[in-house]
Amino acid sequence: MKQSIFKTALVVLAPLSIVVAPTALARMLYGVPGEGNPVHPAAAVQKARIVNVRELGARGDGVSDDTKAIQMAIDAAGKNATIKFPAGGYLGSNLQGENRSGLVFTGEGQLSVIKQKAGAERIATFDGSSDIVITGLGFDANGIKSYGGVVFYAAQRVRIENNRFWDSAPKPVGRADRYSIVFGK
């Protein structure tokens, strides 16, 4: 069993040194939550709600239409929630996130793929949203027509990292596939 070597923190106030327990140091730095002070970042992460798309009915088998379950997850997730995509292939399209804030969409890298239904306009649209993080997911545009698999209108503070975007459908004759991600307005 590994033990932490950081059992106390040393606060140096020249010419005085004080040894302080980590919880006491956190209270000094961040205050006591609920007394007009911000919540310690670690506590905020612990309180974040996780919404698992499988628990809302998504099958993740790459064949079943998971649009309704994924949309339910987006709708059910409050501010500062994480929407989790366990390993699997999720068929979906035209997902909507309007005026949403503080959402994290996460998966297990290339093992968690959201595939656009054939003929659909796009995978997802976020309008008027902020503080959105998309990480550890694969996106298959599956015959993208134009202007993208994931679209952001009037969005602020969007972070897209450690994802993979591709189009598994044959390219249209004489045309190239266009735009995995679009930011507009």
C-alpha cells in the first residue's frame, strides 16, 4: 500500500515557519464552503455528477439508434456534469445542446465512438453554450454532407482534446468531405 509523503504542508512566513495539515491549508486558501467562499477545486470535482449514457438506455453496439438515450443524458446533465460514454459504438445524430454550461463529454479514447446516422445533417449542435469539454471520444461522420459532425454556434470556452474524427463512408465523387468541427456566429 502506497502512503503519501505529503501529510503536512510547510508554510513559511519569514522569519516564522508553521507546519499546517493539508485540510487546514485548504481552508486557509479557499475558506469554508458555504460561507461566501469558493469550494475547493478538488471538492468541486468530487461533487460533479456523472451521467452514463448506457444507464439511460444507450446500447453502444454500433447498430442500435442511441440518439434518444444520448439526448436524454445531455438533457439530464446539469451544470458541471460529465456525460460518460463507456467503450462501444453509439449511433446518433442531430443531438442538441442549447444554452448549456459546464458539460464534459468523455469516453475511453478510440473505444468510445459516436457515429452519425447515415443521411443525418450532423452529429451534434451546441448553441449558446459555454465551458464545454469533449475528450477521449471517436467521432465517425459517416457520410458528412457539409459543415460538420459537431457544430458550435455562439459558444465560449470550448476545449476539444484527445479525440479522433473520421468519415467511414466513401467520399462523394468529385467532392471531399468537409469540416469535422465547426464554430460559427
